[in-house]
Amino acid sequence: MEAKLNEEIERRRTAAIIAHPDAGKTTLTEKMLLYSGVIHRAGSVKGRKADRYATSDWMDMEKERGISITSSVLQFNYENCHVNLLDTPGHADFSADTYRTLVAADSAIIVLDGTSGVEKQTHKLFRFCNRHSIPFFIFVNKMDRYGLDPLVLMDETEEELGIELNAANWPLGRGNKFRGIYDCNEGRAVIYQSAGQHGQEELEEQMLELDSSGFEEAFGAEQAEALREEVELVQIAGTNFDRDKFLSGEQAPVFFGSAQTNIGVKPFLKRFVELAPPPRPRGGVEPQKQEFSGYIFKIQANMDPNHRDRLAFMRVCSGQFEKDMEAQIVRSDKKIKLAQPRQFMAQEREIVDRAYPGDVIGLFDPGIFHIGDSISDGLDVEYNEVPRFSPEHFARVKTMDAFKKKHLRQGLEELSEEGAIQLFSPWEHGREETIVGVVGQLQLEVLVYRLEEEYGVTAELETLPFNLARWIEGEELDLNEFARGAYRKLLADKDGYPLLLFKTEFTFERDQRDHPEVEFHDTAPLHRD
């Protein structure tokens, strides 16, 4: 049993793939599935005119807009490793979902747009990885387009992120002359023969030495010589890969390629499973510990429109999970049977009999799980890894159809339990209205769409003129005083805690100064039961 557990732990690779919007993150995810043999024809993330959509974009709104709205779990085997790949939204409005998913990973893949380099969202993602000690890879995408010079991009990325970079490969050619990569680990060029059917199928590869006649034939004498000099410069001036620095987040290996045309994807996938760390200890608990434990980092309702089901995504942290085992929800001390566990390929899933540390599985949720719940069989442990966020956009929500009010309430409650929205009500007694809070404005559009598509409710939103929120507490707190005033608004969250909304930063700073007896918090207190 112990030997089997250790073997399975060493095989696990759990990584989140993250990026600034439009960097090509979901396209790279799709091509990793293609080269792992899970799919035989890659789909498109562009929506509408595509004959096949990206596997990880399962929600209709994602297909229509060509963006990722919610995180997806994709599981596959490659080179004797079992990979849990977590595809996350790139848009900043859905960053709460991205960050919750990111902490469930043992490493990350940051996709950079080779035509743009480091962007605003890239900075935020890097800082989050750094703060949570998550080692990461960088895949510089879109080398089939003319963009930043690779040497300049490497220098700027090192300077802006404050991290040491190691060139794991080097691009051979630029734009429409991008034909392959030089694999610094193998010491050989990898030349691609054809762009295939717009990258929907695997490309033929040819391994060549830089001084071979074949390399010269592929690029022509003049360009071949220029590429040899460039590679030699990178080898002389570049930084050697240091695994300890990589694992500590001080160094990141950089891979160049084109997810759209498949160039460089297979070498990246191969090197990823070699370098990515297996599951790490969490909450002081080693993954090799025999007792099972895990935690819920995401809840998703209505993944299957035909059954209106609800799944809790659990990261296994220690021991062996077995179908139908009994375990305890630490928060409530409630003993439950973990029946019908699923493993994922985005929206598709199948029953799994067992799972190991690093695996992400779906548990049928009749409404008993909360995001952040720790689940254990014999371990006195509570994982506090799931980050919480303060909403920045607020709106009253209602429906004019009196017969749909019950459906509206159900939809809002279920979506709030997913973490997609937060629910509030007026602090004043007797006022019946529902107020939602979200991190990003686009989440309000998704809310209206999902209420109609999944719950049959046409909702109306009235946005509120507040953009900063703080939970407040204190022994001498006068809530009546805070309930007055045109520049702030007092609400109650779903657990009854007071939340104060501010129209301006100035109003918030003034209240902080004038009320030293009050504590202001940018996240809600933990659940109480």
C-alpha cells in the first residue's frame, strides 16, 4: 500500500495554465491534449465559425465569445505521468476563480504573447505565484507572428518580473519564417515539416544538428548561419537551469513556440512532465501520509444541463481516496459518504474508483460543501489555502416575473456558493431586496446569462455607485451611524456580518481616521456554523 501510494504520488503533475487575455492559453491547453493522445483533432477558441470548439471551453457563453469564463480540469497521461491540467480564465474580471484554482496546483504555466511580452495581468499572476511559492514555466506563444525580439523579450521579462530566466529552447526564424526550435536540453534543432490543417493535427518533426546540411537546406545558408550565431550567443550568455531555484520561484525556464501551428508544443510537454514537481506538502501534511485528506477549491453548478447537477472540485492532499469512502467535513464535523466521484475532461467526466495526492476529483454536492472546506478521514487538519476576495462592483437584482422569484433566489444562492458572486441584503430591517457583489464587471453579464440559460429567469440589474467594500467589526461599533450617509451604504452578507460600501477611497480613509474603534477588513470572516 505504502509503495503504491509513493509511486502514484511521484507520477502526479498538477499545474494551472494562466495568462493575460488572448495570449493563447486555451489554445496551448488544447494542443497539449492533442499531443498526449487524448484528442485526435484540436478545436478552436474563436467561437461562432469554428467546426470544433476547444475542449476546455465547455460553457456556451465561452464558445460564443471565444474566452474562458470558468476554470476547467483536464486529466491525461503522458510519459508515464498523470497530469491534472487546470485551465483558468485569463480575463481579470474572473481572477477570483483563477486564483482559487491556482492554489490547488503544484506548478503553473504562464503563457506570454510573443508580440506583447509582459502585460498587466501577467504581473498580477506572477506576484500571486511568487507569494504562494508556486514554481512556474513560461511559454512564449505566437512566434509565428512578427513581434518582440526574443533576446529583448527575455531581458524585459527578467527586469519587469525580477526573476532569473533560463532559455529551455530558442526560436528558429520569426513570423512566417518560424520553422522550429533549438532544444537547449537535447542540443539539437527540431524542424517542423508542415503547418498541417491549421494546427488541428500533429506535425511531423525532424531532428537536425545545427552544422548539418539539412539545417542549411531548411533555412538557406545566410539565415542558417545567423541562427547558429544566435544560438551560440544564448548558450554562452544564458543562464543554466537550476532546479532548486526553479522550485523556489527564483528561476523560470522559458519555452518559445506557436500553439496555433503546434510548433514547439511537443518538446514543451515532454520537458514539462520531466521538470514539474510532484505533489508538495500542504498545511504541514505530507502527501505520503496514509490518512486521506483534501479540500474544496471550486464548486460548479449545472455542468450537465440535463441533470442540473452540482459538483465540488476537491484537491487530494494526502493518502488514497477511494470511491464510497466515508470522511469528515472538518468545518461542521459532519460525516459523509463520498459517492460517485468523477474525474474530468472539462465538461465530460467519468466515475473514478480511486485518486491520489495531486488529483482533482468532482464530488456530487447536494449543498453541503463550501469553498475552502477541508475533508479528512482520520486527520485533524484544516487547509486554509483558498483565497477570498472583496467585491468591487455591486448591483440590485430582480425579476419582473412574480412566478420566477423562487427560481431567481435558487439561482443566486447556487451561484454564490460557487464563488461566482457574493450575496448581500440591506442592513435596514423590512427592506426586501437582493444585492450582488462581484470582483469584475463582466461577471454581472455572466450572471444575467446564466440565470436565463440555467434557471429560466430573465433578471434585471441596477448597478450601484460603489466600488470599494470593507467588512467592519468592533466592540463599540455603532451600526446606525454607518447606515446613514449618501457616500456609503451598509449591507449584511449572507452570514449576517456588516459590510460597508464606499463611493470613494477618500470616504473610506476618512472613516478609518474618524473611527479608530472600528476594524475594517477587505475579506469576509470565515464561515460560522
